[in-house]
Amino acid sequence: MTLQQILESPIINQDTTIIIRNTNLRVLVRGCWFQDGILNHSQDTVESFSWQDDNTVHVDIKEVCND
């Protein structure tokens, strides 16, 4: 699953806060779905995500190894 698929889901609206983290739970970017920082990660592969009832979505992305 990619971040784009989550952004297109019905749980996301213009007021949803999206927090993108790496596998070490370090915050990479925080904002709304339409902000460039979030959209720059739209093709990233999602490891897991959670939705909170305060309209916040935490997305943990898989890190790409370039070995």
C-alpha cells in the first residue's frame, strides 16, 4: 500500500492531520493531505498506519535500502 492510497480513502478530509514517520518513529513531515511535504511522500510504501478520533493519521513508511 502506498501513502497515495491512504490519502484517497474516506478517512482523509481537508481537516485531517497526517503525520509521516520513518521506521524509527521519527517524524518526517506533518500536515494536511494537500501540502507539498505530504504529497512528496505519496508514492512511499506504507508499513503501517493508524487513525485517531481527533482526525489524526499516523503513517509509518518503509525505508528503502539502496545496497
